[in-house]
Amino acid sequence: MASKILLTIAILLGSIAARSQGIIGKTSSAEKQILYGKDLIARTAYYFGPNGKVGHLTNGMNCQNCHNNAGAKIYGLNLSATATAYPQYMARTNNIMSIADRINGCMQRSLNGKKLDTTSKEMKAMIAYLKWLGKTTVKAPGTSGILKLAYLDHAADPLKGKAVFIQKCQACHGVTGQGLLAPDKMVYTFPPLWGDDSYNDGAGLYRLTTFAAFVKSNMPFGTTYKAPQLTDEEAWDVAAFVNSQSRPHFDQHDDWKDITKKPIDFPFAPYADPFSEQQHKYGPYQPIADAQKSTTKKN
């Protein structure tokens, strides 16, 4: 099923791309908008990075560094369900968020940048692409987003994760996690995993359950969920190592006003449970999950 989904995406994108090059007639304005939206997600830094052609809003990473294949890869933080999921209530901000709000959340957190004008042609193009991706992609149940991992029965170990990083990740992401900047100095061939140009501590990848799951299904480069190259424990550990490194801070004083709704892996206190920041960041998570279930039943 997953291979058929990827084939469908490839055929549809190829068809639009062919028309845009004059191979199969003329490209409509709607198709041009979709293609522009796809390119904005694939090459965000080209448009909005430090040397961006449209503006200088972000850290130089691309949306597709997290949302692989412009959000079309199965379990690569797939975006095929995004258009139908929004608007939706988001506990983190305690309000109803639109697709534009969600995109700007990524601009500020994962790309450590500034909000994009919601009326701009770039925002409209990205939304058009996400709607197209959702409408034209035949989706198998549960294939959007990521494939969650079972909790370890112990904390993830950053020291063991360092060894995994050296063996499996360093060749692409660099000795100091600095990534590899493309020759044009506009975009990263391989993104930085920590430091000033990486995602900040308000990003979704700074939560370990999300990052470990992403790593298992997508890393090292070329990995798929069908053929993972890391064990679950290696994925947890290397994610812990990466997230133990320094990165920009995001002001989260307005996040999670209702602390009872904080995810178990949210790494900043206060909490509605007695567990430490250390345990919320690295685990073990099952005791926290059990405590939350117990509290829910009592209420």
C-alpha cells in the first residue's frame, strides 16, 4: 500500500511538473501555485533563509528537512492529512489553529525564525500544496505523521547515542552536528542538528518521542520504515544525544497554560505530576503515562 501511495504522488507531481515545462500543454495558475508551494516546502531556505530571495525569516533549514520529500514520504512526518486536520484545537496554545497558524508555528520553532504574512502568495501557495497533497493522495490508515515507537523500560542514554551518532550520522551531519551547506550557500544538503542554525527548543523534534520515532523510520539518509537501519534503542539514544546539545531557546511562557495537558515528553516544568524534568526529557516514560492514566480515571 505504501509503495502505491508513493507512486501516486510521484505520478501526480510528475504530471504537473511536465506541464510546467511545456511538455504536456499549458500549466494552469492553480497548478503553478501548487508547484510553488511544493518548492517552498522543499527549498524553504532558498526563499526565506539568511540569503533568501523573498525574505530573511529563517535559520537556513527547509521544511522538508523534517517533512521528507516535501511532506509526501510515508512516516517521514508526512503531511497528507494536514489539510483535513485544520482548523483544530491545539492544547499547546489553547486555541483553534488554522493551517496558516500551523505553518507559522514551524517557521518560528523548527526554522527558528519569524512568522510569514498569512496573506502572502507564499503562504497561499504552501496551503494550496498541502490541500492538493491531501486530496490527491490515496492514504492508508495511519500513514500520515510518524510511526511511534514503544517506550523503553529505562531512560534514553545520550552517551550511547553519541556512539550511534559517530557511527551512523556524523558522515552527513558533521562532527559538531553543523550539517552540510550546499555550494550555493543558500540551503543545507544535510541540516544542522544542533547549534545556532538548527531547530530551537520549542520545536516538535525537541520532544523525544517524536524525534526518536522520526529517526527510526528515516535515518540514516535513505532509510524507510520498511527497512530501518537502527534498533529502537539506538533511535531513542541518538535522539537523546542530539537533543542534549545546545540550540536556540524559544520563549514558551504562553505554551501549555493548562499543565495537565502537557505531553509526557515535554522537557520543561512545571508539571501536574511528581516526575522530574530529566525524566520528562529522556524517560523512562511508562511510569509517567501510567500516572496520567490514573489521574484521568480519578477525575
